[in-house]
Amino acid sequence: MNEEQVNDILNQLMEGDLSEYFVKNEDFMDFRKVLVKREDFKHFRGIAQRNGDVLYQYLKEPRS
């Protein structure tokens, strides 16, 4: 997964085009590297799943 693909997905979550996005364990580190660089990082919630997969959602209010 490259940086452009990840930013595309994150923008779709932010704009409400996607309600959630499922990231497989093997893509997690690539996804997270891009996510933590974003200014709106605190608006994303990652919910751990089995086998190291993560379900991401965008929150209107940032996490504390």
C-alpha cells in the first residue's frame, strides 16, 4: 500500500464517502506511517480486530 492510496482512503473517511475501512495486518504499518503524519490524526479511531487487523473510522470530534 503506497502513501497516495492511504491518503485517498483517509480522505474518503474524512469526507464521509466511507464510514469505515478495514486494514489487514500486513498493510497496517504502511497505513499507520501515513496516518500519524496527518494534522487530523486524532479524528481517526482504530479498532483492533483479530489477527492484527484494524478497522478505522473517522470521528467528528478528535480523540483526547
